[in-house]
Amino acid sequence: MSRATGPVVEARGVSRRFGTFTAVDDVTMHVEPGEVVGLLGANGAGKTTLMRMLLGLLPTSAGAARMLGGPPNRARRKRLGYVPQNLGLYTDMTLTENLEFVAGSYGTPVPALPDEIAGYARTLVGAMPLGAQRQAAFCAALSHAPEAVLLDEPTSGVDALARARLWDTIREQSDAGVGVLVTTHYMQEAQQCDRLLLMSHGRLVAQGSEADVVGDTRACAVRTDDWAAAFSALNAARLPVILDGRAVRVADVDLDDVRATLARAGLEADVEAVPATIEERMLVLARAAG
Amino acid sequence: MRAMIRKEFRELARDRRTVGLLVGMPLLLLVIFGYAANFYVDSVETAVVGPQASQLADTLPDVFDVTTTAPSDGQDAARDLLRDDEVDVAFVTGDATTLALVDGSNLFAAQSAVAAIKASGADLDLEVLYNPDLTTAWVMVPAIIGLILTFIGTIITSIGLVREREAGTLEQLAVMPIAPSTVILGKITPYFLLAALDMVIVTVLGMVLFDVPFNGSVLTFALGAAIFLFVVLGIGVFISTISKTAGQAIQSAFFVLLPQILLSGMIFPLEAMAAGVRWIGYLLPLTYFTKISQGVMLRGAPLSSLWVSFAVLTVMAVVIFTAATLRFRRDLAPERRSTGAAAESGDDTPGDDTPGDDTSSNDTSSNDNSSNDNSSNDNSNDDNPNDDAARTTGDVA
């Protein structure tokens, strides 16, 4: 089997409309072999719809989705692994039975279980902890040595340790030349990607490194003893305020506006301009279009 | 409590299937029991044969609807007419006493005929064929076999398929390198086998417990059952494509099952139904399977005399099974559709191929696809509470 040399998945001006609603709007993107690409965006930004079109699960309204050098079809999907958000495992079968089904469908040997989930071999998947279920879904999706792996929110709902393990697996794959596309909400995960794509309201609005995605968006860091009151005051003023631990931050708003709002609320605070985070950039984009 | 009641009404009004059940079912039952629930057959199809056929035909009571008068035919021809279900009663003239042959496999017609013959006080020999004691179980068991096949085919099969949709594994199957036809055949083969096994058990039990005879060819019976199974499995697959949850599948299957029980002639004789309701019976597959199973088991009818039922079931099987699998295929192989749709950007009709669920147009509000579909798709991201518990996003109005 010859490995694809070009992009493992690619969208060329892809759009998807549902009635009058445009879920994905003229998106062009690609994932190269050995690359981990993070697909970011708020809920409803079109990440999953884009991924489903790349997989050929959903027809495009315009543009072309391609995988491994051609339009999505059964032969190409055989060289691709996919972990959907809901994992796609049969919860009423044991882990081994699930892997046997997958292996039988791909015509590959049943994969060996990673140590962390080896103890669940005879456990019904539905009875496994979510972290172990996700690892099992990875194991199933990777069992046929795919050249491209698509992961939709692969680590949601799992603890930090399990998430770190899953990222080890993702990295192993990319080191072996597999192209990985991963949607995520978690900013720490975004930082582990080689390249980021940021979607907002169906459009691809930024791509590149974290700095590229954030662009020149700035944020105000508000330092105050009464963070709860500061948050309430800024939120009441309908500013894009984020609470990060006990630190209050306001995305993309003029320092003076923030100071004035806090002053009106009778709060004393130290306000400082800082580079925005990806999350704040997403918040700004969501507000701009919403 | 008022809030609760109002909420319940609102939810009910949004659930078209339940509204259909609430409104349609009482109407259906009213119509069926008003027009169809009649055990008394007041018109029995009758043949009169032998030299005095014409004279006798003129003197028979009204209940006998003489459809065949054949002075040149004898008793053998009369028995063939009964076996082939051409008529329910045959009078054979020519001997010293006229012989009345009654088809006992058509229970209610037979009961009417026997009662009329006895009431007339005429001096004739009466012979009830195929079910001499007019036992209800004998005609019921062959029909119940069909009902069980219908039950497995529609309810169990559709639940089995909808479960994949509910669990999201259908999407995984679509991504796997399995041909859609393999998925469909692989899904329904177990149900086909289970239904066949169930059928054998019920048939044998019926014979053992109720002494139901099996006079005809097992092969003919098996062929009829196999064709019928394709019809009901097709219905099951079809129901699964218009249902998102097992509950919806059961509701839909109920709509299919109830008329079959009441209008297939299994309980109420088709002959006794008002014409306006009877035609529904002739649209139902169980009607034809019952004709085959009763024909083969009780009358020992050969394939040649049951060909109409076989032909109707075959057409139904081809049409329903093809339609259902094509519909099901759409969920598994969307790229086949996309080739044309992708080339031209403007032909994407609202309500068609929605993400994750091709069938929403049939159940919930089909006109608000945009919001609905988006939520069924991307909003599934929603329920991941953000990473750090303490991190809260402010007003994102």
C-alpha cells in the first residue's frame, strides 16, 4: 500500500447549507502527513459538520472534500481512522468483542490492548469509565494502521491523566507519519497541535500558530481583591469577560472602558493590557458575529 | 401544576407521532369495529355442480352467492374449487341425495353455510372439509404464525437498527470499509433466522397442542414464509429509517401491526367487512400470508392454487424491501448522492439530507431544519463543561 504524499484530508472551498442556514462557509484547509492540526471554534462554529464532510458522511453543498488524494470513498476510508464524539463503540458488547468486530470489518488482526485498558478486556464497554472508553475507541480506530486520523473532541470528559495518555497516542501517530485532525475545546490541547485552524460561524477565520490565531487581539487583565464583584460589574456591562481561576480578564476591550466600568461600580482594580488567549479570541469572534 | 400540564401539552403537540397515535388510533378503532368487526358472513361464495346444478342454484337461500354453476362437473371438480379457495361451499347434485361440501378452513363462512343448510331443513349430506369440527384454533394458528413473523420483522428489526442510530454506531459503520449492502444484510440476517426459528417452533407447537394438521407441502409453506419475511423485514428497515429512537420505532410499528391484526382476516372475516374497509385488508401483507398458511396447512393447497397470494407478496417484498434498503443506504453512503449535489451548489433542498439524521422530516418539525439540524450536529459539543471547573465564560450574548 502506497502512502499518500499529499494532504491526508483536504477541503477546497467547502460549504454546507441546511435550508437557509450555512453551517460551513467556503472553507479551504488541509492536513499533511505527520501533522497534528487542531480545529478550534465555539459550539456551532461548524467543526463537526466540516469533519463529517471530510469523511464523506455528509455531502457538500459546494466545493470538494478530499481524503488521501481523492474524493471520500470506501477504499480510502479503509486507510483512515475516525473517533466520533460519541465514540462509536457498542456499549452492550465487551471491549474485546468490539475490537473483534472492528478487526473483522477491516480484515485486520485484533489489536493488542494498551496496558491501561488491558484489564477491561471482558468488561462491557458501557460499564467502563469514560477515559478508558475513549482509549478503547482510539485503539479501535488505530487498529488498521490508518494514514489519517480524525478525532472529534477526543478528550472531552476525561481526567487530566487519561488526557495526557491520549495525547501521547496522538503524538506517536503523528511521529509515525499519520496526519491527525482534532477538534477540541481545550486550550492546553490546542497548544499541543502543530497548527491550528479557528472556525467561527462556519468560516475559517484564522490559522497557523497560536500567535497567528490570536493575531493582535489584546485582553485586559484585571487584578483586584474582590474578583467576584469585578466579574459581575463587567458582565453586567455586557463586556466579554472571562474568569480564569480568580483572575478576571476582558477580551478585546479598551483599557479605559474597563477602568471606567469598574470605577462606576466603585471597585478598585489594577488593569493591564496583555496578549489575548485563543479562548478570548474565540469569544471575541463569537460576539462579533452573534 | 398548571405549568406541568402546559409543558406536557406543548411536548405532546411537538411529537407528531404521539399526536397521530392519539387522534388516529381512536378513529382507526372506531372505523374498524364499526365496519369490520362482524363475525357473521352473510354472503358465502358457492359452486353448484352436477346435472341438476341450475335448478338447485335457483332454490338456494340468499346466503349462498352462487358464483359457479357447472352441470357437467362432478364431485372431484367441486373439491378442487374448494381447495383452491375459489368458493367456500359446493353443492354436488346427481346422486340420490345432494352433497354439500363446506370449506372449514374459512371458519366464519363455513359456520354461516352450515347454519343456513341446517335451517333450510333440506335433505342433503353435509361434509365439512379441512376442519371438520370447525375448530377456531385450526384457522387461528396459521394466521398467528404470520403475526409472529410480522412482529419480529417490524418491531424487533426496527429496534435493532434504530439502536445503531441512537448509539451513534451507524455513523461509525458508515466510516468503516463495509459495503452498505453488507451492513443491511448483516443486520437483518440474524432477524431472518430468528423469525424462521420462531415460526418453526410455533408451527410445531400448534400441531402438537391443537392438533392443527399440516396437509400441504412444507416447501410451499417455507417459500411463502420466506417471501413474507422479506416484506415484514423491509417494513422494519423502513420504520428504522423514519425513527430516531426505539420508542418512535415501536410507535410506528404499532401503526403497522394493529391493522394487520384486525383487518387481515385473521380475526374478522374479510368477507363480512364493509367494502370501504375491506380494501385496506387487501393491502396488508398478512392477509396474503394467512391465505397461504391456511391453504397449505389445512387444505393442502399446492403452489398453483395459491399463486395470486404468492405473486402479491412477491411484488410487495420487492417494492418494500428495495425502498427500505435504499432509504437506509442513504444514511450509510451519502457520497453517492453528493456527486451530483456537490457539482451544483443550489440544489440542496431544505429538509433533505440533514446531518446525522436523514429522517427528521418525518417526525419532528421539518420546517425548521436550520436550527434543528445544527443543534443535532455541532451542539453535541455543548455538553462538555469547560476544562477547568473554575473557568467561567461571561455573557456571550
